[in-house]
Amino acid sequence: MGQYDGLTPEERARITEIQDFLIDRYVEQKEACERGDNARAKEIALEIKELQREKEEIKEWAAT
């Protein structure tokens, strides 16, 4: 049984979209850190947290 078997196709699509966004944000955060732009890196960290929270909410819906 897969990790997202209990999700609707729309929920699975949203999880995939979130994962793509997370990859982009992690890369952007790394680049901001390398530039010494700590303020931007912190902003991105908040975006990452929000995306992770949304992903977990969707997974919780599937478990109920």
C-alpha cells in the first residue's frame, strides 16, 4: 500500500505540487544563504514550514 493511497486524485496532485514547491524553496533558501541574504533565507524558511504544514494536513485527511 502506497503512502498516499487514501487520498483523492486531487489531493495527490496537490501533494505533488507542494513537494515541487518545497524543492524550489529549498534551492532558493540555499542560494539566499550563499549570498548572505539571511533575511530572505528566513522568509523562505517560513514558506517551507507553511508548505510542510499543508502537506501534513492533507495526509491527515486521508487517515481519517
